[in-house]
Amino acid sequence: MSDERDLLLSRRSVGRVKSDPIPRETIAELLVAATYAPNHHLTAPWRFIVLTDAARRTVGEAHAAAVARQRPDAGPDVVARESARLERAPVVIACIVRTGGDDPVTAREDRDAVAAAMQNLLLAAHARDLGAMWRTGTMVDEPEVKTALNLVPGDAIVGFVYLGIAAVVPPDRGRPPLDDVVEWRDR
């Protein structure tokens, strides 16, 4: 895709991807693009943990343990489904913010920078005809998942990017008209 506008407007969250592996070099290229996100004071607050193969199951099992703890009435089928959650894609990238210090402004700016890095990652994946989806949910706050990822105090999971070769690219669901989301001011 050579037209940047077309690239931006044609990107979709792709939830169904094939199980084919993605070359490590391709993933590294996507992560380089992610690190070019805007970042206040050049703190480089992002950390990326690339999960493939059995590592996806390990983190999935940590999530399943959290679900079992939070919902003791969850049956074995629910726990098994949650355990396999990260196996929906051959690559899952945990996107972590690592902030230094206690300044709430810097912490907010650092988290925003990781979100921008995730958007760069999604766009870079789309430019290479890969399907990707940014996922969050309760998993990002679960201590079991943070432990499975070996996070340190002060680290937070901003989200997970599921990555693979698109099996189905969903159609554009449309966006609200600009008049609904933009206010023009000249004074």
C-alpha cells in the first residue's frame, strides 16, 4: 500500500487469523515501527513481550487461574477456554508501559506513548498485509498474568496485540460523521 491515507483508512481490527507462523524478522520490523511513536521527554516507556508457541499457553493459563480465582463458580469449560485465549493468533505481543518515578503527568504521558506505539504496530502490520487486533479486558490487570510476564513493580499492561495472517478481513463498520465528533473554534 503506497497511499498513506488509504493505509490509515483501510486498517481494521482482524480477529480471525490463520495459525501460520510469522517470521521473527517481520515481527522485529513491526516493533521498530512501534518504537517510533511520539514520546514526551524521550523516556521510551514501552516494553514488548512477544509470545509464540507454548509461551501463549503459559500466559493463558495464568489468566485462567485469575478467572478461577475471581469466579469460583466458573466451570472447567470456562477455565479451559480462558486458558486457550492467547492461542487465537500465532503471535501475541504484550505491550507494557514502564514508568519511572511517581509523577502522574509523566505516567499518563508514558501510557499514552505506549498506546501510540501500539497504533504504529497495528499500522505496520496492516502495511505488510497482516491481520492484527488490540485486545485488553480484565487480563491486563490480573496479578497472575503480570507474574507470568515477569513484570516488575511500576509496569502495567496497556494491551495485547494479536498478530497473524488474516483469515477474514471485516468490512468497514463506518465512523461517525465529523460533525458528531469535531468542534471547530476560531476564537
